[in-house]
Amino acid sequence: MLPLARAAVAVALLTATAAAAPASERPRPSASLSDMQAARMLVRAGRLEHARAFLEQARPSGEEERIERLFLLGRVEMRLGMPRRAAGRFEEILALRPSLTLARLELARAYYLSGRDDAAGRQFNLSLADGLPPSAEAAVEDFLRRIDARRRWSASVSASVLPETERPDRETVLIGGVPFRLSEDARAPSGMGALIAGGVSFSPTVAEDVRGVLAASAAAKVYERPQWNETTVSADAGLARLFDGGSASGGLRLGRQWTGGDGYRRSLGPWTRFRLRLSGAAHLELALSADYRTHDALSGRDGWRVAANPHFLYVLDGRTTIEAAPAFETVEADTKHHGSRLLGLGVTVSRAFGNGLTVSLAPAAHVRRHAARDPLFGKTRTDRSVGVSARVLHRSLRYRGFAPYVGYSLERTRSTIPIHEHRNHGAIAGVTRAF
């Protein structure tokens, strides 16, 4: 493995040309020095504290000089042992110029040195798609290997506002050839709600390249109408094997779900996950799981659920990513018509713009066919859903590393049993550190 210093040198080689001031900007003996000119000279002389003081008070004359000031501040603060502060400088640069690979590499290194391994890995992976020189690519790969090797604790939290409207498309349905009108309660929307989710994981070292997996997560949807409320918790235990370019892991998962404040379902079963870096631009993850589910009050729904969820990420460049997420699921149930098969596909395209905005568009479609005829309606239920969501993230408006986003989603479901047809649309707002 390359030592950290050698990896840093490889990254620094990329920035040498960009950091050098053009001859037209070098201080002339006959002219008074600006704060930026003085800072450049002090950086070259190795007087970093003084250079930082001049850079802090400098007032750039335009965007190019603003970016240069932030870059110099970040590099100086990295050398002064202040990676968290330096990360903020490089984040500001990427909010203005998301295509600057040099700043992305420095941001990744700042994240790594400040212990934010997940964020560092994301930025390193994005940079690999930009065609780095061999020495820099080798340094990035080394960073990624060491991130995988040293990762111990990780935690996440998210919060979103979910004002949704979901209702059946029809006011009446036919049961046995007789029309029945749906009640207002059955057609009422869910109303304003909130989604809060979080998780924590710990990976102790078991042996060389073998880690333990201990994780717990929880999510809660809370609406104005209490019967729509939903809470889920899960816990994982297992082992992970690390190798060059990815990992393989597996174990057992225990889950519990409540709806409307009452117990709804328990689950227990095995899971496995494979993560592979196919190339600098392509990444593949395959998650497989099987769990036996028991229901508190609906024993006819008890049975096995088996799911496969591949996830493919392709990075076009540091500004654009494409993700594809197929979904396959089989649900068995003691009462046949509660069993089902699902096939789906979701695609997300994200693009970062120079004004600090990142826009994501995510179309999706899935089909779920049930295993037997519904005894009430006399038909086999098949649901077909299509939808699209859009999200706008503002990278420039950050507080403690979190940036706000807003979005909107549309979904339409058609069913062979009309009571299950519905349309759903909703505005979403929240904060995230993944950008």
C-alpha cells in the first residue's frame, strides 16, 4: 500500500498547474500587493498561517479569483491539519464548478482525513470517471481500499416532509355485479406527513479482510390521519469479506413493523450483498434477501418473501450519474390470493449545474401479479404502476454539511380489481449530506 503522504503527492501533482499563478497576476515590484497576491507569495514561501490570514480577508474580483481563493484556502488548511474546514472550501468550489476534478479530489482527501469515509468514497468514485492520470488513479484506488479496510462505525439520518394525496380513482366498484359506492373515508387523502429515518452500523475486525456486520435502522411515516402511520425497525448481524474492487457480505435480518400504532408484522431471514467496482465509472451492487413474515392479526398473509435488488451506477463525469435499480420479489402466503410476484425497474438521472443546483429525474414502473383469484371480486389481482419524481438539491445552501432539497412525484396504479386503482402525487422536502 502507498503511504498517505505518497497518495497526497499524486493528487498534488494534478493541481500543480492549476495552482500556479499566471504571469499577468504576479506582483510587480512597482505596485502595491493585493491580499490575493500577498497570499500567493506567502504560500510559495511556506508561511501558511500568514497566507491564510491574507486569504481570509481577500475580496475576490470575480468568480475565477473566488475559486482560486477557496482552493488556496483549502490547500493551506489541509497542510495546517484542518481537514474539516478545508472540506467546506472545496464544497463551495464544487457548488460553483461541479466539473473541477482537482477540487473533487481534494474534497475527497479532506473527507478521508476528517473521518467521513462514506462521503470520501463517493467523491473518489466520481473522480475516477474523469480520466485521471495513472499515478492519480492508483492513489485514488489506494484510498478506496483503505476506506474499506478501516470503516468501523457509520451512521445516517434523514428527514422529509411528505404532503401526499392518495385516493382510489373510482367512486363505485362492482362486487358480484352489484355496484357499491366507496365511503368518503375510503377515498380520503393521507394528508400532510413526515418521514424520519436513520441507522447505525459497526464493523469489527474478525480477521484480515474479514469484518463483522452489526447494524440497526428505523423509519417512521407520520400523517395527520393516524391510521396511515407506519413504523419499521430492523437489525442485521453477519460477516463481510473485503477484496480489491468490492466486498461480499451476508447474515441474518430481524424486522418489525407497526401500522396505525398497532403491531402488524414480524420478519426473520438471511440476506447477502455483493459490491463491485466494474471500472472507474461503473459500479454494481446486488442485494438478495429471504425472510419469513408473520402477521399479528392476518395469519393468512404469513409466508416467505424472497427479493433480488440489483443496483447499477454509471458515472458519466463528475457532474452526471445514471442509476438503474431493477426489483424482483416473490411473496408466498398461507392464503393463496395474498401471494404475489413483482417485477419493476427504476432509473435515476442526476446532473449537477454550476449554479449550485443538482437536478434528478427518476421514472419507475412495476407490475405485481397475485397468485390466485380474490374471493370477493372473483378475479386475479394484477397491479400496474408507473410514476416519475423530480428533485432539486441546492448544494450552496449548507448547514453543518447538510443541504436542502425539494421534489415532486406522480404515480398512477391501474388494477384488474378497481378498488385498488389509485393516483398519488406529493411534494417532498428534506435535507441530505449525499451530494
